[in-house]
Amino acid sequence: MIANNCAIHDNCGLIRYYKFRGGKTIMKKTRLIDSTLREGEQAPGVLFTNAIRRNIIALLGSVGVDEIELGIASPASTHLLELAADARKIVGSRCRLGLWCRCRNEDILFAARCQPNVLSLSIPASDLHIQKRLGKNRDWVKRKLAGSIHQALRVNIPVVSVGFEDASRADPGFLRTLVQLARDSGAARVRLADTVGICSPSDMGKLVRFIRQEKGIEIGVHCHNDFGMATANSIAALESGADWLDATVLGLGERTGNCRLEEVVGFLSLNKSCDRYHPERLAKLCDFVAKAAHTEIAGNHPIVGKNIFTCETGLHQHGLAVHPETYEPYSPHLVGMERTLRFGCKSGRRALHLQLQKEGILLTDPQLQTLTTIVRHGNKSLNPEEFLHMATGLFF
């Protein structure tokens, strides 16, 4: 890594340095919006109480997210009045508090009562949604968009953002017209939604670069995970010049969910030297949200899975013993974990020798071969204590 550049490894192992506006790197310019309390709560069967929401807000604040989306502003969402007031006390000035809102007068007026820092107005950008879902036309969208932004500013919303639903399937020219209209009407940010997760990273990069040609407005992305690319697409957006990305804890959301907050925080912090976030606090956040959402975290879940630093393979154990970076992209303690070794059918002779050597035990070659045979054919995975007990019981 060098100053004012972002190091990206290509498929050949070479390092390429990408410069963005003003020479800023993606680590310096990136801002994260957590939408667990809005998008995440749309997942089937997920419904948080205000007490749970307050805990999630506090945990998100401790991780260091830049903006927390508290929910959907609507007169029916009366809980937001109390929650927004509580959230301001919880996070203070550490991060911005936002609301999502339809382009409806009554919703915007209700949002103003909640006093968010940011109001994200949502409007469809694709003809599929405009015509088939709403029965409207492009002129209606433009009138509604401009009117809603003006109304939000009139009721003293500090920052107005516009989320373009289904932007990835919108006509590019019309989408760009909407971005221009949003900027000229006073919006500070646009968010491009890949509503059904159809983008590849290259597609997302092209979309962001196309919209990036419009100056004077920030760009965010909202990526869904229908083909398992939400996090990759979000990172590609950052590399292409986006300023913001949306994420949810554990990727909670509609269908297959969204970009995962823990993956993005982990990637930026542990792989791109971003020091604004606290990856060591992610496990606590994810565990709490998993319990509240009645879901489980897979053992191999990136960043927060319980088994991601558990190793039984002989080749990998050997590498970890002589130099951990050979098979670990970051140290376990950086995410509040510890390395765990298991010894069984996949363990090798060299790895067993190195493990015993750490305990001050040296076996002869025939003893080590006997021990390796027993361990590999024992049909059991042993933890270090069990392995040490077996070895000492056999030869001492």
C-alpha cells in the first residue's frame, strides 16, 4: 500500500494501484449505511422490538458504521418517533441516523417529525416497475421525484437522498436524467439499487462509472444477493467511485438478502487498511442479531463463523505452525477469535511433530509414524489436549 492509492491484486498476483477522485482511496472515501432495521427486518419472520432495535443501534455504533437506517417512515410506523429519539441519545454524533421513505406527502411529513439526519426517498427507475407495478410513466416519475425532494427540504430534512429502485434494469439514459434531476432539485446523494441482484461486479462497476460522470452528487449502492454477489458487487462499486454502500448484518433481507455488513467491514478493515471500523466487535453484533432474527450463523461464515480458524488438514497445519500468514488472511485476534487445531484423519506427520515440539516432546521417527497412523485411522477428531494425552499415554 502506498499513499493516495488503493492496492488491488489482480488474477496474476500483480498489484495494481487505482486512484479515485482527489487521489482518495476507497478506504478513505467509503461510507457504510446499515439497513438491518429496515431492509433486514423485511426478511420473512423477522420482527424486532424497540428494545432489540436499541441494542442493535448501540452495537452498530460500536462497530463504527457511518449511517444507520432506522426503518420505513410512514404514519403507520409510530414506533419510529420513540426509536429515533432514543437512537440520538445512543449514538450521539458518532453516526448519522436515516429513514427510508416513499415519495408520498404523508410519509415525508411523518419522517420530518422523527428528525432524521438523512431521508432516503425511494422511487422506481425501471420501466418494468414504473409501468407494470405502478401503472405510471416516466413523466410522472420525474414530477414526483422533484416534488418530493422539494417537500423534504421544505420541512427541514438536513440531507435528502434518493434511492432509485431497480436501477440495474433501468434505461441508462433515463436513469442519468433522474440523477441530474435529483441533484438539481437539491438531493445530496443517489443510491443505485440492484433490486433483484442481477449484476456482476463488472456490471456494477460500469453502472457506477456511468453515473459518476454526473458531478455534484454522491453515489451509493444497494445490492441484493440473489446470485451470491451482493458483497462483491458493493466492493466493485467502491472501486469504481461510489461513496456509500448499503449493508445488513448477516445479509438479512428479502429473498436471499443483501450485502453483508460483517464482510464489508472485515474486507475494508483487514484487507484494505481502513482504520475507521472495529471488526473485533462484529461477532458480538452478529450473534445478537442472529438470536433476535431466529437464525443461525454457519461455522464457516466469513469473518464471524465459529470455525473459520479451526484447522485439521496436515498441509495447512504445517504452514500455520511455521508462518500463520501462509493460510490465514488476517490474524484471529483481529476479529476476537483464536486459532484452533484439530488432529484426525487429515493430519500429517509433520504437523503432529510440530505440535508435540511446542509442548517440548520429541518422538523418534518410528514413534512418530506409529502415532500418525493411529491418529489418522482413529475415526475421531482430537483437540490439542486430547492429542497430547494420547501421545503421552502411548510413549511415556
